[in-house]
Amino acid sequence: MSIKSYQMTFQGEVLVRGFWLYVWEIVSGNNRYFYVGRTGDSSSAHAASPFNRIGQHLDFRENAKGNSLAKRLNEVGINPRTCNFRMLALGPFFPEQVTFDEHKPLRDQMATYEHALADYLKTEGYNVLGSHHIGTAVDDEILSDVKAQVMRFVTG
């Protein structure tokens, strides 16, 4: 029997908890999909690291929580075990907050960046999995920078 080996590399900064945006590229056969996400829980004052979200997103247990990427892949009939994944993380935009009252406006702002980025990728002709919701107003200069970094990732 020959044991297979796999490699993963990442920068330690992606271990920092806070409010991040991230984009997954998922390649399945000749098809390429994108998934746009954010950190910053909707129901608590927690804001995980992008690294923490990787395992949560691909948890296929029936009782799994926070596995929206797994659900989206399942919806379109993609077996993640046959895919190649790449992720770009941007941030943290803000540090994790102490109280839920401090957390909510930042969460809503990140939700709007997430929505705007997903819509932008769709208008550029990319296949984006999932739906995204508007939370509040965002800084256009920051959004422009986010789009530029994501396009370098997508086209690179």
C-alpha cells in the first residue's frame, strides 16, 4: 500500500480572530466555483479566524453548524473530496468585539462587503455559490481595494 501525502500552507496571521472577508475557489473537474464569506457570527459576539472557518465550512456531519459551503456544494451535486480548494482571506477589518452590541454594527458592515463582493464576481461572469445579504453602508474605497485584491486572486 502506498500512503498519499498532501500539502497545505498558510500565513500565521490567518489565525487572528476578528472580522474578515474570504473567497474560496473550488475546482471540480472542468468547473470553477467561488464562495464568498465573512467572519462575525450573526447570533453572538464571536468573530472567528479564517483558518477556523475552513474546518467548519467543510464539516459534513448532519448536526454540523456553520457549514454553509458544504451545504452549497451539496446543493449543486459537488463532492468536495474530488475538488481542489484555494482561499483568499482579507483582514481583519476589525478586531473581535467584547459585547454583542459592539459586534452587531461591524457584523452588518461585513455582511454588506460580502454581498457587494459576491455580486461583483457574479457581474464579472463568475459562478458564485450561495446567497448574500446587505447589512449596512460600507466604505467605497475599501470595497474598491477588496475587489482589486480578489480579482488578482481570481485571475492569477
